[in-house]
Amino acid sequence: MRLVVAALLFATLGCSGRESSPAHRHDAGPPPRRVIGAPPRHVRALPPHAIGAEGVGPYKLGVPMAHVLSTLPSGPRMALLQIPGVLDYSIVRDEGLLVGGERQGAASFIAVVRQEIARTEDGVGVRATTATLVSKVGPALATLTVARDPNLWLGVKLPGAHFVMAAGRVIGVLLTAVAPGAAPVLAASDADAGVGGPRCDRAATTAADFSGAALGVEFVPACLGGADGVGITGELVVVAARTVGDARARRVAAAEVRGLRWAAPIEFDRGRDEIIAVAETRDDQVRVFSVIALRLDGTRLVRVADAEVYRLDEQRAAWIGASLDDLAMYLEVQVDGDVLMAGGVLVHGGRGGVRELAPLLPVTIRRRGRTTDADRTRIEAPDAGPVDARPTDAGHAGAVAPGVP
């Protein structure tokens, strides 16, 4: 009986093994086909991104902000960057990069605040030196109808990019669109040409031509009618005539501006400049930024505009999570018909470096059509001797703006 059971069990196991072998699986069919799924809808570009005229990497100027948001991972969300009277934007952050624009509108600026996030095709970005900017993006731009903070650098190869400087290095790049019909932009070396013809003869003008006019003042060329250069020392704006033939350089006029940060010429009439002075004052934990326009009238500097354009305090700074000392402003002033338009860049810095860059909201400044004696600024007579402009505790010579706090 045991032999019969063992034989039956052996036969059963043998048949089962043959049925499971490949040779006996005739009705199993071919193996299933391997299907490769479609790629993701959005392929995320990784830094470093390229800074160009149209945008930074995948982020383009003029694109709806909603579209910008859709290209980012699920983490970032649109937020507000708002300080009353200073900023009012919707922004999207991507590591060391910000894209901003009007609410429900298009992207109007892109800011780069970290070295590894983006650079130009020539490798220029955050931490680049002034010398590198000049060689790779330059020469520097000079716009006849724009007066600009010395800490804002623009080059001919990328006129829509403001390279924000501190201590000789780039701390951030702010890219905006160059508007059609904008004021003519020239290389600094070609700025003498003017608009539609010669502006004034400054080809042979050097710093030595103003030697003795005002001690320690570095003058920049200007077409003021009765003077050829403008410089600052402490809280004084000084204009001077350069050496011509036997006539030695001399100081023509000086005007005091409280809180003076910098001053530069700006062209209002073809071949004729006025002076833009930007001041910052601080009283009771309130920082006020003002724009003053000065015109040389004989031997007097006349104020033809004097306006408070931006105001910051701790409450306003807190709107973007900053303290008052974390913020800096670098202004630009542009001629727009018979008025001036103030703008520029706000920098939110701190111990960890720059956190945010954004364009300031534009402010219109109206010039006075006619001046009175009350508008005139006291000046020194041309024969009163040179101004002693050597550095003191109250300030230093040269139109140099301070760095980021």
C-alpha cells in the first residue's frame, strides 16, 4: 500500500513540474510591454541661470506673474513686497532670486541677490568687481537726462541691468525692461556728443583743469553756462570754471544742502545742465530722502526744485520684515518733459547679506517756472578764494554714496 501511495505522489509532482516549465506554458502569451511615461509638464531649470536682456534663465520680463508662479515648485507662493509710498509689488522667490510685478499683472523686474544663482554670459554677477564690470559689461553708461547714485552701475552691453555696488563689488543685480523711447544712453566716454549735436567742449577736460578751484573736491564735467564742473564736499555743492589759457580755475558758486549724499549734472535744455542733489536726513527715527535741483544763475545757485520723495521709519520698514537700519535707497532722477521723475532701487540687507532688491515707486517732482530772491541759495563770491574741501569729521570729498547697512 505504501508503494502505491509513493508512486502516485511522485507522478503528481512530476506532472506539476512539467506544466510550470517554460516549454509547457503555451497559453501564457508574450511578456507585457514596458511603457515609459511622458516627461513632467515643466522641466525645472537649475542655477546658475543666465542674465540677459529679456530675463534671468526661465524667468522673463513681461510674462504674467501667474505664469511665473506656475513654473516654480509647489513650495514658493506669491507674496506682497509693500512699503507705503516706496514699494508696492507682488513677488515670487526662488532661492536667491526675486521676480516681481504689479498685482495680477506682468513681471516688471527680476532681482539676483546671491552669487551662485545667476550671471551674465560673460560670467558677471554678485561679488564681481568694478573692474570686471567695465571689462565684461562696459563701458559704463552715461545718460544725459539722468542723474544716478554712484552706487548704481550700468553698462552698454546690458542697459536694463542695475548692478548695485558696495565697497567696489556687486551686491545685487536688478533687471528691468528698457522702455521704448527712453532717454538716449551713451557710453561715458561718448557723453560729450549730446543729443542731436555737440553738448559742450569737454574732450580735453581733466581733473587737473580744476586744480586750485576747491581743495580736495573731485569735479565732474558739466555744462552750467558759467561753470564747467560740479563736485561735493561735506554738505556743500561746489561748481567751478576750469583752467582756460591764462585764466586759472576758480570756484564760481557753492550751495549748502543738509544731509547731502551726492550731486550730478542733468541736461534740461540742449547743451545746458542743472544740478541734481540728493540728500538723506534722519530725525526722530525717520529717514527722509529729498531731491534738490540747482541752476547756476550768474554767480548764484538757485533752487528750482526741492522735494521730499521717500520717507522711512520703523513701522514702514516692518512691512517687509526689516528694521530701519537694514534698508538703503539708491536714487535716480530723470528729466521727463518739464518735470523730474525720481526713482531708483531699495536694498534690504542685513548680516546675512542682501535679502531683497526692488525698484522704488516713481515720484514726480515739479520744477519752479520762476524764481524769487527767497529761492536763491547763498553763494560765495568768485574772488573769495578756494573752498577748503579737505575731509573733516562732518563728511568727505567726492560724490560717493555709502554702502549697504
